[in-house]
Amino acid sequence: MKLIILGPPGAGKGTQAEKIVEKYNVVHISTGDIFRANLKGNTPLGIKAKEYMDKGLLVPDDLTVEMVKDRLAQDDVKANGYMLDGFPRTLAQAGALDQMLSEQSDKLDCALAITVDYKLLTERIVGRRLCKCGASYHVSFNPPAKEGICDKCGAELYQRDDDKEETVVTRLEEYDEKTLPLINYYKDKGILREVNGQKDIAEVTADIYAVLDDYR
Ligand code: ADP
Ligand code: ADP
Ligand code: ZN
């Protein structure tokens, strides 16, 4: 299965991606996670990406596409397929992905869009807490058993630098202007599937499983 997961910041992409991996065993490729790993490691890519990420702006397409190309060339994606989370985010990136796939006579099975009213997103994002193991929580909507500690691995949770209210405004504007057109792009290709992301986390997961079972 090859899919992309689309939706505004805070829609629940990362949360649901964990559940999708559990059931379908696809490789989870999050461009946000890869950028953050580069930031942490102070790599040349990380240094370039930081100035955009700190402001809540999208990293330029050429840097992003190159990074995804490298990732998709690795062996692990060949066995069970993959799920791209946070990529593509512009029409140019979507075109580049189509190009990469068609060079291998391949295509996407599904573009899964999680829809959530913008009004709900800020609260979700500022309450988000993460673990270095990849788990994601929310202080009120999905709290860990012990405050500030990961249920899965016991490590201390942290908040992302760009999950502050000031940055969230810019991130939502970027989404609206540059990423939203992808919904129609994939609708036109006939592979768009939408789920309502405003229900409880477990209900959204069940709806997603009902959709993705079509592609097994
Ligand atoms: P969220 O899941 O909250 O939407 P991400 O972790 O996906 O956030 O992305 C964090 C930041 O990383 C973005 O604000 C942007 O600066 C950068 N980024 C991630 N993916 C892309 C992409 N495909 N194109 C450009 N920038 C990206
Ligand atoms: P994204 O990757 O799309 O930016 P996340 O999966 O990180 O979004 O979710 C953003 C925040 O909202 C997290 O703190 C998460 O625990 C919480 N969250 C995710 N899905 C839901 C939901 N259906 N209802 C309430 N809160 C949710
Ligand atoms: Zn953990």
C-alpha cells in the first residue's frame, strides 16, 4: 500500500499514522520528523530548514523534494509500502512525487484527507506533547497515564518549538494557501478519501481502517 495522509496542522495525522502503521505495517515517512532530526543533528539541511520552520513557513520545495527522494530510495519502503505524512504540501511537491513514482511505473493508492474545522486546531496544537519514540499525546484530549511521561517507553514528553500560538497562525495560513489545493488535485485523480477528524481519536481510527481495508 502506498498512501499519503493530508490535513492541516493538528488534524491528527501523526496520531492516526501510528495506528495505521500498527495495522498495515507500512513505513511511516514524516517530513516534519525528518526535518526535526536534521535540525537536532545540525546537518546542512537542518540549518537551512530551521529558518523556515521556526517561523511556521514551509521549507522550499527543492530541499524538501530532494530529501523525500533520498528517503524513498531506501530499501525498507519496498517491502510493505509506505505512508507519507506531511508530504506533499504544495502542488509542485505533488507533481514531483508523481514524477518519482511514474519513473518506477508506480502510483499512489490513496490520498487520505483528515478534515477538521480550523477553530479546533489551535487548541489541539498548543496542547500537543511528543515523545522521542514517536508517540504523540494531548494534555487534555489524549493525556498519558502519568503527566509528562510517555506510556509506551517512560521517557519525558516535550513540546515542539513551533507549537506556540504565534507560529500556529502562520502554519494555518501556509496550509490554506499552499496545501489545501491538493485536496482537489487528488480528487481529480480519483484517489481522494476523506474522513471526519473531529470525532474521538478511536472513532477516527475506525473510520480510517474502514477506508484503508479497501487497499489491502
Ligand atoms: P504538522 O504535523 O503540525 O503539520 P509537521 O511536523 O508536518 O507539522 O511540519 C513541521 C514543519 O516542517 C512545517 O511547518 C514546515 O516548516 C516543515 N515541513 C514539513 N513537511 C514539509 C513539506 N512537505 N514541505 C515544506 N515544509 C515542510
Ligand atoms: P498533526 O500530525 O496532523 O499535526 P497530531 O496527530 O499531532 O496532528 O494531533 C495534534 C494534537 O491533537 C495532538 O496533541 C493529538 O493528541 C490531538 N488529537 C489528535 N486527534 C485528535 C482527536 N480526534 N480529537 C482530539 N484531539 C486529537
Ligand atoms: Zn515514548
